[in-house]
Amino acid sequence: MKIVIVGPGALGCLLAALLSKTRQEIWLFDKDPGRAARIDKSGITVEGISAKMRSPVRAAAESKEIGCADLVIIAVKSYDTKAAIINARPLIGNNTKVLTLQNGIGNLETITEIVGSDIVIGGTTNLGATLLEEAKVRYAGKGETVIGRPDGKIPVEMRWIRETFDKAGLEIRFSRDIKGLLWSKLILNAGINALTAITQLKNGRLIEIEGARRILRGAVTEATRIAKRKKIKLIYDDPLAKAEAVCEATANNISSMLQDVLKHKRTEIDFINGVIVRFGQELNLAVPYNSMLLDLVKSIEAGYA
């Protein structure tokens, strides 16, 4: 079976390296030809909670070099989703499945518009990954990956994905409620990501410092209130406790949004806290914590120049 990971960021590199331990054919699809050539030649280095390893991974910037895949995993930033899935379209054949493991809300809908709903699987992951430099990633924390189809079905192809992830040492389970799954992850990210980007703290420190913990709780509480008003059933009985548990489990992780800020790159704030703010306006619900986090991260981005 052939698996193609689209996006050579922290998560994409980590998945490619770990999945390369299975007997599947693993490719990394990169829009940058030079970087793809270097990764194809030298592989990906992983350090952190596992022993340091270098994994040989095929990489290409041209879809014709790869051919049709059995599974395409989208691991780019939310603002690049449309361009990435259009670019990856030639990789998708009659039996291909497309799995998104991205942050935020809207990726599933964007992918579905381009390739159709029958082949798309939504998912979230709490894996802690930090990109140290090109093709070098720190595996900062193990975390559960949850996947599901919009129609709630669990076909044979999903069982194959689970078996493959299991062989790579990645914890994975299924959900029949993809909307609840994605919103549950959104709520966790709303409390964690922007706050780390602003304070430049690792995940674990957010629950050790009282002021940061208070803001995290406020943002999560607001996001949970929005979800309940929209009648979305969350997969966690206590999202606040889950957010703090994720901080503890990925204590040494530098969140993806903090990584972006440190590199002066665009963040996914519009697809996380920005979503909560927009729905708050629509539902006439005050969300001051999320509004503050949105404004502060936007201010940081504006100050890059």
C-alpha cells in the first residue's frame, strides 16, 4: 500500500518517519522541489521521546513521480488546504482515501468540495511534534489520533489505516461523529495554541502558571458554550479537564502556533479562535477571552515586518 503525506512540516515529517517503520510505501509530497530532493536523498531525523533515528522517506514535488496513492494524508496549515488538495488531486485514484489531520474548522469541507465526500476521512491528533529544522523533528509527546467519516460509517479501509498506525506505534481510534470530533479538538486548540504563541511557553507551563491557566480555562469555557449552543455533541465529557490533560501529556511540546510565531510565519488563528469569535457574533454570545487571543496573535503577526 502507498501512503502519501502532503506537507513537510512538523506533523507531516513525524508521520512520514514513524509510518516508514511499517511495510507500506511512504512518500512525502512537497511543493518545494529543492526541499523534496534533499529529503528524498537524506530522509527525516526524529529525536525526542523515542530513540534518535533517521528514517528513509521518499519525497517529491511532482505527483507524476509518486503515482496514485491508497491513502493521502493532508498535513498542511489550514490556510493552504485548498491549494494543497488541488495540487495533490493527481495522486487520488478510484480507491484512494483522503485523511485530514489538520487543526481548525473548515478543512474537511474544503477537501470535500474538491474530491467529494465519499473518499474523505476527518481526523485529529494530539501528537506533539516540533520542527527543529528542515526534515528534523522533535517527537515531543505521544497523543491519541481519532478519525471518522462524515457519514459515521467505518469501512474496511479505515481498519487498514488503524492497523498501519498501530504498527507505527501510533495510538488511533474511530469516531462516528466527525463534527463532534473536530469541534472537540478545536476547543482544546482554542485554549492552548494562541496562549502559547503569545506567552512563548511550552504546553505544560500553561497549567503551572496561574494567570495562563486562568486564560486557558476562560477560552475553553467560551468555546464549549458555543458548541453547546450549536447543539454539537463533544467527545469529551469535560473539555476543560481534557485541555489540561493534553497540556500535561505534551508538556515539552512547542505548539504549532508558537513555532509559527517564532519563525515569523502566518498562524492558523483564523481557523481556531477566529472561528469561536465568528460564531460568538452570530449567536450573540460574548467570547472575550477568545477575542483577546485573536487580537493579540493578529497583532504579533502584524508586527513581524
